[in-house]
Amino acid sequence: MDTIWIVKRCSLPVAGVVALLFCLAIPGHVRATDAPSPWKLAFTLSDKSLHDALPTALYVDGDKKRYYMVDSAGGRLASFDDQGAFQKTFSPEGGLLKPFDMVRLDESVLVVVEKGKNSLTKIDFASKETTRVVVQDQGRQVMVDRLESSAGSLYVLDRATGQIYRLSDSFKIEQRFPLPENSGGIVDFKIVDKQIWALGQQEKTLYVYSDNGLITKRIDISDLVKFPVALALDNGGLVYILDRHQGEVIVLDRKAKLKYRFLDKGHGPQSLYYPMEILFDPWGRLCIVDEGNNRVQVFGR
């Protein structure tokens, strides 16, 4: 009698009731139109000595076959081999104050974003020197945030304005990439095939810059994400968006067509808790900096 009452009350045909029950049976992060994810957890970058770490970024050195995790709370860098085995931690003399991101410029030089000093900190292992530079833009300090390097050039994101800059060898601004019109600023970017793919968080839009600084494409992703914080691109033309609040990865093609989404918010091996960064390593694995769980998750397929 209960079932008959519901059908009459809702005025739904039997087929509609069956479809409704089927939809309710689908877990929260699985959509009927989503394809299954090919990604499986390969290993986790963590160690008992890093239980209090606050990871904010990962740099992968393909030549040395090393992962370098930036530990903001510990003021250090932690290295792992290409199979995820912990190697050691490192900090220059005097330590690092709230490091946030890093890249390697050459065989002996690292550049670290040190937010506690608002500096680009150059660590030269050959000369055993550490140099800190505060980047200036027409007399204003640039609030250094994300770093990328490409073709020998260093690119930095200004978290105060959301603008991207290309720097010279001496960390002077050589090129400015203009903010998109009506944009709240860029929160992350990647360089692929001489193009900059940038993520606008407030407007939930992807922007593509040519190497001359012009925006050539805008992709609206507002119906796919809630709080996008980072992006990555694979060799097959897919774009991966990391949603910090949802703890999930949304995968779409370059026309913003949803392919699939995976992971969810939590503390298990297939979950993320306020993740910070997503990127691919040289071996095709997908790496996610999982700040809230004090670890980096590495996925293979």
C-alpha cells in the first residue's frame, strides 16, 4: 500500500519511479554520464618523520628521479625516490620560513618561494650560497606564490593581484601576462606547448595565453566545480581540475566536456582533505598534494 500511495501522491508513472529510485541509488560523486576513472593509487609520499608536515607543493626531477615535497610547517624540503621511498629532508643554513613552492633551474640551483620572507630564495649547492630576492613591479612588492619554469625561463604568480610574470635570470620582470577582463585573478597555471593554461577561481574559468601574452581561449567550468584550486594537463588533451572543498578531481576535454571525476573528501587512501596542487610527473603518474592529510598521493593507470 505504501508504494501505491507514493505513486499516486507524486503523480509519476511507474517508469518514472523506477528511474528516480535508480538515480537515488547512485553514490554522491558518481554521475550517470561519468565514465569510470582509470586511476589507481600507486603510492603515498609520506614518512613517520613527516607526521607534522604541511605539504603545499611538489617538484619532480625527472633526471634525478626524485620527488621534492615542500613542507611549509617544517620549513624544509623532503625528497623521495621515483618509487615513493623517503630519502631525506633538507633546509639551507638558517632554514626556510614558510616555503610554499619550488623549481630546479639547473643541476645545482633550486628556487624556493619563501612566503615568510616574501622572497624567491635561490639555493646554489655548488657555491653553497643562499640568496633571497624580493620581486618588484614598478615599486610594488610582488607577493610570490606559484612557480613554473619552461625553456630556461622562470614564471611566477602574484597572489595579491592574480597576475603571472615571466622573470629574467636576475628575477626582474621581463613580461606581464594581463589579467582577464572581469577576473578575480589567477590561482594556478601550467605551461604546455608554449601556452600558459591558467585557472580563474572566482569566475571558474580556464584561460589560455599565447607566448606573446594574449588570451586566445576562455573555457567556462562553472557547472563542473565548486572551489577549483589547481589544474594539470596530460599528453592526451585532457584537463584535470582539483576541487579543494569537494576533495575531488574533475577531468574534462579542452572543450569543457566532462569525461569523469574521481576521489572524494575524507582521510582514506582514495580521499583528499583540502588538497593544494595537482601535477603530472615525467612517468605519466598523477600527483596530488593533499595538505589536510599531510601527504602527497601518486596515482597510476
